[in-house]
Amino acid sequence: MKLLWSKFSPMFRRFLISYVIILMIPQIAGYASYRASIEAARASSIENSLKSLNLGKEIIERNLLQVEAFTRQLAINQDLYRLIADPKPLDTYNVYGIGKMQRSLSMYSSTNEYLSHFFIYIPNYNVIITPNTVYYRPEHYYAANAMEGMTFEQWSEHILKKPHFNEIIPLQNYKREISSNLRTTAPAITFLQSLPLNSFNKPQATIGVLIDEDEMASLTQHIVDQYGGWTLVSDASGEIIFSRGIDEREAQRLAQNVGDDSNEVQPIEDGRLLISIHSDRNGWSYMAGIPEKALMTNADQIKKVTLVFTLATLMLGLGFGLILAYRNSAPIYKLLSAFRGQVSEPSGKRRNEYDFLASHIHHLIANNQSLENALNEQIPLLRDGFIKRLLTGEFYTTRELEAISSQTQLSIENSQGITGLLKVNGYASLDSEETIQELGVAKLIIRQTMTEWNADVLMTDWGTDQIAFICPVTDMPLDTAILHCESELSRLTELIYTEYRISTTIGTGAAYEVWNDVGRSFDEAKQAMEYAIHMGVDELVRFEDTLKENEMYYYPIESEQRLLNTIKAGEMEEALRILDQLFVRNFEERELSYEMAQQFVMELKGTYLKLDEPKIKHDDSFAEEYKNGVASIQITDSIAALRGKFKRLTEDICKEVLRKRSSTHADTVQEITCYIENHYGDANLTICRISEHMGKSEKFISQLFKEHTGENLSDYVERVRINAASGLLRESDQTIDEIALSTGYNSAHSFRRAFKRVRGISPSVFRKMDN
């Protein structure tokens, strides 16, 4: 072991020892919390059992109070009072009065489960009235509800004729008649009350309520089901009211020996705990015998989980300690090896590893700064490429423009300005190296002069002797700002010539108002420069100055390409803006001859015909309508009519592009919904599974589904499952657990929570309501 330990590097050993020490601290604290958790779990289990028993007691007593309230309510019932106190009418049986009383009693059986079986004996007519019928002979009632071990005469004497005041007969078996030939035994306790309430001798009426043992015992049944124990309720005299899960002889013994303590927990034989509660109201004793092992289930679970967790965390901790020690020491060791392989150390004892690294780390920092500077030197190249793309009109959307400008660290806040092309005169032929160097110096001077004038000007080389520039303007009115910019450019040409003897010519295009229009403005600047070269002008020439002598129509290839690309992208607003510019340039700023106007219209029609090529797929109906729309454009139409027709064509085809895009997305959403409806029963149906089936990213299908349906994809999956579950609850006899599994839920608990979240009620209540 010592030999193995010595094989590891000192750094590895130091890291590992540190991790082991840190690992032992939570283990010690965990053991202390484990002991406290065991005791707390046992006390919590006993307390919960006591609360459950007490809750059952409170519910039973509350229901008995309602039974007493029921008898007091009948004591003041006028219809009943007439039957027991008034003289008999001519009708010996008083069918109407007794029938009316019976109908009024039928509603009471639905208000309390304890009132499902009760009777009222009226000696005045010798009848017994129940919620369901009237027995004109008490013998008939006793025949259907005979008390075991008692004859009719005994029952009549002790039950019907004897006075009672809130008297409860302990548990007795009743032989109830289910049908004419079928009887069943139903254990029940009997609550008796004589009317009037203050009758002490011969009562005028007797009320009896038969409370089924199952109705009362169900309130404590969960203790039997949960812990495997028993429950017992006895009255003050030791008579058993009801019991569950205990032998009758044992129940009799415990009922006779129970104490009078209000709350008592004591061990009994067979490793059980006796939990008893004494009622101050009626003297009843509520007892529960629970195996101590059952109470310690949670504690045993904690013990097992803690043991497994401790061992697992210890093993995992040691494993992670080894991994982290190696992971953290290996790079340092490799780094040391790399340094020591490159740097010669003096012979003798080596320095501490960290001191050795610290002495050389500043060299790495210096090299990193040099590398960062080299990368920063590449930014001008990125900016130059961005400016060239901007001038050639390669950006069709503002989003794309903003994304690329942020990478080049250029600000595009001002969206108005002009573009221009500056030519350095006198360098038409570059036949020597000295001439090339002189031209480079001249262009550098011009760039510096323009930057000093306006730092926001974007410039790039255009050809060997030309500089293209974009000049954003301030927030002042556009016309005023353009005039100011042009005057400053004219001043700069004079300044450059005066101070450096460099002759320049500048051609400017018309102003642009959005960044996507820079390409058009630069095309005009190039035309202005061609005009200036042709005329031999060595000053600033505006594009508007060339229009006076230009008899050709204006439709450069760049404008056509931008128009086609924006329409194919569905950018209606940008396409209409380009179309309006073409009409302004040709029919408002130029006076074209009839032949030139015809050629321009034919060129523009050709552009729109390119949008109907076979590779650009459209619906047959739309394609035919689109062809007819293009064919309807006649060169003899007025300018306003031409403009309106081309505008309608642009709007129609952009809408068609957007519709097709939306239709494609709608098909995708439809495929998603079909997949969900076919696989909602799979518990592993998640957004990840759906995205794998669709072959698209989770983020894309989630956003697409939300945009088209207005509903989250996860909520839709849950709604489909709950709808299917609702149908099964209505139409099948499957249990809730079976329905939960068949609709994609791993447990009935999660299914119930989801069902109540969607429907507002539990599955069991939903099934009852539907039935």
C-alpha cells in the first residue's frame, strides 16, 4: 500500500487528502442527523396515528350530534305533533296525515349517512313510519328488521313502549329483509329518543335510528388498512360499539380494562402500541392497536435510505475524490512537464511546483496579450467586408444587418445619410512601385482627413484609386443635413488639394433613409462618378446633376436583384419601397422618351416574370392568376395605372410567399398533433421525443406550436391525455390506476393532480357526476 501510495505525485496526494477530509465532515453531521431523524420519525408516526384516531372520534361524535339534532327537530315538527297529540280523525288510519309525514321524512335520509335507516313509532295509530314506507302494523316492520336474540314482544316492550332519552343500544345484529325470500345480517347500534323530549312515563312517540357498524367503522378503517392493526370503540359501561381487525374475545377484554385518561399510548403484547382516547361527551373510549414495526416503517425507511445513501456517497465521494485529484493535479503536472521540458532548471533541489509556475506565468500573459492584439488587428478587415456588403446591397433584412454589425463593433444608430465614391486623380496608370506607394499615402491622408471631419463615416477601398464611403447624418432635417454634408465634402476636397496637392473627385448618390437602401444610393454614386470622369470634372458631382443629361431609364442590375430577393423573402414593405424608388427615378426625376419608358416597363415586367419560374413553386390557381396579372400590364397604361398594377402584383406574391410559409408551418403543427394523439398513452412522450420524430429542434417546434395554436406544447399533451381519460371514465369500467397507465401517466397520483388541474375536480368525482 505504501509502495502504491508513493507512486502518485505529491500534488495528487495533497489534493486527495484534502477531498477526503472535506468528505468526512458531512458524513459525521449526517450520522447525528440520522439519529435525530429516527426518533423524530417514531414520534411523528405516533402523533399521526393519534391524530387520525382523534379525527375519526370527532367525526363520529359530530354525526351523533346531528342525529340528536334530528330528533329535536322532529320534536317540534307540527305534522308529527298532530299525529301524536291530536284526537283521531274520522279516518281511523289517517292515511293523508301519515302519508304526508312519511314524505317529509324521506328528505332526512340524504342529509346524513347515519340517518339512512330510522323509524318513528306512533302509538296513537300503532304505526311505524320510515323514510321509505309506512308500516300499519309494528309486526310488519319487525319482520323486515328483526333484532337478533329478541322476540317481537320483547322488542316492543323495551324499544317502543319504554321511555328513552338519547339512549344508545350497543352493537346488535339485525336480520334485514332484502327481498321476499332473502335476509341478511347487518350489525348496527341503535339510537333511541322518546317524544315529547320530557316524557318520563308513557311516551307519545319513539324515534329509533339504526346506525350501521360499517358507517361508523369506516372512519377508522384507514388505521387498519395502513398499519395492519385494529380499532375498537366501547361505551362507558364497557359495551362494544364497533370493532375492526380484532378478535371478539380480545375486544371484550380491552373494553373492560380501558382507563379514563384522555390520551394514552402504552405498549401491549405482540409488540403493539395501544393508543386510546376517552370522550368527555358520551364516555366512549376509542382505541387502536398498531404494530410498532408499522409505526417504525418511516424510521426503517430512513435507516435504509440513510445507510444506502451514506455508503453510496462515501463510495462516490472517494471515487470523485480520486477523479478530481487526478483531474486537478494532472493538468498542473502536465503543465510542469511542459515547462520543464522547455525551460532548463539549475541542478539541485527543485523549487515548489507553484513557485515554478508563478515564475513563468507572466510570460504566458504577455504572449496572450500579443495574440489578442493580433486578433484586434483583424477587426478592420471584418469591418471592411461589412461595409462592402452594405454598399452592394447584400442585406435584405434589418435583423441580419444588426447581427453582423454587432460582430464588427460598428454602430448603425443613424439610419439616414448619403453614400459617395471619391477618386484620387492622376493615378490612372500604376506603372511603378513608387507610384503605388504614393497613391497609398494619398489615400491614407484622405481617410485621416475624412475621419477627423466625421468619425462616424464608414470607408473602404473601391478599386485602386477610389474610396467608397457612407456618411450618416444627424437628427436634423434630412434635406438640411444632406446639404451640409455635401458642402463639407466640397470643403474637404479643396482642403486636401490646398494642403497636400492631391486632386480628388467625389460622386454622391441620393440620400438613403433606411440602411437597406444604401446599395441603391451607392449605385447612384457610381453613376455620378462615371459622369464626372466622362465630363472631366474634378469636384463634387451629385447624382441629381447627372439626371439632366441622362436620357436612359434607371434600372441597374443591383436594384433588380434587390427587388427579386426581397419579394422572394416575403418582405412586402421593403419590396414596395424599392418599387416606389424606381418609379420616382424614372418618371419624376427623369423625362424619359416614350421609347425609353416602354423599355423600362418591359424590363420591369421581365423581372416579375422571373418570379414565376418553375423552380419557384406556386399553386396552379395563383400561378395562372399571377400570369394574367403580369400580362394585363400594357405599356400604353398611364404611369399611375402601371404603378398600381405592379404594386398589386408585389403585394399578391409577397402574401403568397407568406401564406405558403404559414401553410408549411401549419402542416408541421398538424403532424405534431397527429403524433401526440397517436402516442399520448406513452409515458415517455416528451417534447424531446416529439422533436426527434419531427427531425427539428425542441425550441423550434415549441415556438412554432405556440405561435399557431396559442397553447404550450406540454399543456396540449396534457389536455389530450385528460380528454382521453375523461372518455374512459365515462364509458369504461377501468379503475383509475388502469386509466392513468393507459393515458401516459406513471402513477395514479400524478394523474389525479393533472386531472384536477385541467377539469377542476378529481377523476372519481367526475365519474360520479357523469353517471
